[in-house]
Amino acid sequence: MKKSTAVNLDKLIEDFSLVEQKITDMKAKNNLLEVRLDETTRMFTLSQTKEKYLREERDELFQAVIGLQHTLKQQCELRVENEQLKKIISDLERQNNSNQQDSAANMERLKMEVAAQITEQQRDTAEVRGELQSKLEAKELEMQEALQKKESELEQMRKRMKEQEREKQTEIIKLQLEFSARLARAQTTTEKVPQQPVGSCTLPLDLYRRKLQYVQEQRQMEVESLRQRVKELEQKNTKSFPECLLKRRKL
């Protein structure tokens, strides 16, 4: 019985050593796996970060591609529009050249018409100027005759005014003499007849005085009227004759 329960220690130690070695190898493998797991986790995190960056870059590139596509589309549309504009400009240039040629032809025609009208106008102007010159010369002669006539009338009016002044002056002198004589007689009568009322003597004197004053006023009014008339005639003649001379000088 004791022989059957005996343990082989050497074998046990050897097995235990093997187990220990395996455990040690497994720990080493586990450590290596942990290192690899850490590295793999770090690489995974880095790959996730890189993937996120690449996604963002992809989105930016996608937006850039969309922008480029839009730009290319606009450029294509602009090219089409430029072609249309070039065609329109070419048509406008051809039309402008045609219009310039027509304008040049019309300008030459208008120049010829204007030259003909200027020649005709100059001829008409010369004829009108000659007619006006003749009319003005006739008018000038007529004005000179009228002026001489007016001057003669003015001279006659001056003479008549002087004659009227002399007549009025003579009449005034006569009235003054008559007034003085009556005044002297009245004074003599008053001295001889002192009892006669004063009113009966002064009444004729007042009448003669008023008559004399009235005659003097009438004379002054007539003389002033004649002077005004002479002045108006002189001004009228002075204005009309230089105007005629001015028109003649303009021609």
C-alpha cells in the first residue's frame, strides 16, 4: 500500500517547472500582446484621427470639386455668352461701318446742300442789302427833307413865340401904364374928394390888378406850352435822324 501512494517528486518538479515556464511564457506573451494591444489601440486611434482628417479633407475636396464644377459651368456659360457677344459685336461693327458710310455720304450731301443754300442766301442777302440801301437812302433823303421842314417849322414857331412874347410884353406894359395912370387918377381923386368911400376907388384898382395878373399867367402858360412843343419836336428830330444813319452804317 505505501508503495502505491508514493509520488515521483522529480517528475512533479519537472512538471511544475514546465508549468512555471509556460506561465512565464504566457505572461511574456500577454505582456507582448498588451504592448501590441496598446500599440494597436494607439494606431487605431491614430487611424481614426487620420480617417476623420481625411474625411474632412474629402469633404473640403468635395466642396472644392463642387465649386470647380460650378466655376467650370459658369466659364462654359460665359464662353457661350462671350461667343454670343462677339457675334453681336461683329454684327454691330458691320452695322456701324455701314452707318458710317451712310453718314459720310449724307454728310457730303448735306455739305453740298448747305454750300448751295449759303450761296443762295448770300445772293439773296446782297439783293436785300441793295434794296435796303436804296430804301434807306430814299428814307434818309425823306428824313432830311422832313428835318429841314421841322427845323423851318421850329424856326417859325420860335419867331412866333418871340412875337407873342413881344405882344404880351407890350400888352403888359400897356396894362401897367394904364394901371399906373388909373392909380394916379384914383389917388388924385382921393386927395380931392376925401369924403368918398375907399371901396369905390379900390375896386377898379383890384380889377386892373387881377386882369394884369391873369394876362401874365396866360402869357407864361402859352410861352411854356410853346417851349415844350419846341423841345418835343427837337427831341423827335434828334432821335429819328440818328436812327436812320445807324441803320445805314450797319448795312
